Amino acid sequence: MNNLVKLLEYQSKEEELRKIKQNIANSDEYKKYVQARKFLKQAPESLDALNKKAISYHDEYKAIQTKIEKLIANINELDDATNILENEVSNNEQKYYEKNINKNFDTLKTLKEEYKKFMAYVTETEKSYQTLRKNHAEMRLQMEQYGEKYNTIKQENSKKILSLEGELQNLENNLSKAELEKYKSKREEKIFPVICTVIDNRCSCCRMQLSLDTLNKLEQGVECESCGRILYK
């Protein structure tokens, strides 16, 4: 490989740049900022889901209320009819009215249990809404505070980052197109370092024992049979 020294220098500069960017990405300031930003981005969707729940609960509440009102009206009508016709109907008819009254009472009891569960859902949704509002305010403050800190860190490192990016560009201009494309294709595969030395006939990165054929081709820029890195000795 004709430009091995230049490629190694390029890799060294890239590693230096990677470390700076990784340190920024691993900083508490960046993580807190991203956490808050992500929450605030998703908050409208969560709020919309709660609003839809509230609308459906309102409709459900009206439906249950209507059912209860109708049942109570039916019970009252049957009760009034029973009292009015108490001396004018047969025992079987009397039992029929009583049976229907009891049946309506049982249905009313079931509806009241359903209403109780429904109100529990409403209460839980209200709690979720209040929690969302509280968290939204906290996360907005967090994003502002840590956003400023994160920007400070970026500004503190911006000069060094720009310098390294400039050096990398200059090195790219002095590398052959074929070797640079090969190097970058490895980077697209998330391989780093791309180039590594051979120690004791092993790839120094993955520690794979190299074949005799691979060892004989080291001067040609051969790749490790295991990890795919470009080898040199």
C-alpha cells in the first residue's frame, strides 16, 4: 500500500476527532439535553392520546348516564303500575311486574359497577394528564439549562474539531482515490480502526491467527479474514 503512512496519519486524526465527539456525546450535559428534547418532541402525541381518551370517556359517561336514567324511569313506572293495579291483577301478573322490577334493579346494579370502574379510569387519566403537565414544565426547563451547557461544551471544542476536520481534508487531498474509498467503505461498515498491525502473526485488533497466504500478502494491503481490517506489519 503506497500511502500507508498517510492513511495511518489520517486514521490517527480521525481517532482524535472521534474521541472529542464521543466525549461530547457521553457528557451529562448532552444526555440531559437530548432526554428533555426527546420528551418534549413526544409530548404533543401523548397529550393528543389523553385528549382522545377524555373525549371517549365523555361519550361513554353520557351513554352510561342515559342507561341509568332509563332504568330508573322503568323501575318507577313498573313500581307505580304495581301499586295502582295491586288489587286488580292476578298473582301471576303481580309476580311478572315484580320480576321485571328486580331484573331492572340487577341491571342498574351492574351499570353502577361499570360506572365505578369507568370513574377509576377517568381518575387515572386525570393523574396522567397532571403528571404530563408537570413533566413537560420540568423537561422544558431541563432542555433550556442543559442546552446552554451543551452549547458551551460544543463551543469549547469547536476550534479543535474544525482544525482536525481541516487536517483530514488536507490528508484526503493527498491520498489516492482508490485507497481513500476503500478506507471509507470500511468506516461505513462501522469498522474502526480500519488499519491495524500484525503482531505474532495475528491481527492486533481481533487477535485472529492469520493464514500463511494472508501473511504473504501484507505488502499488498490485505484484509484480515476475520474482522475485515486492513493489515500491515
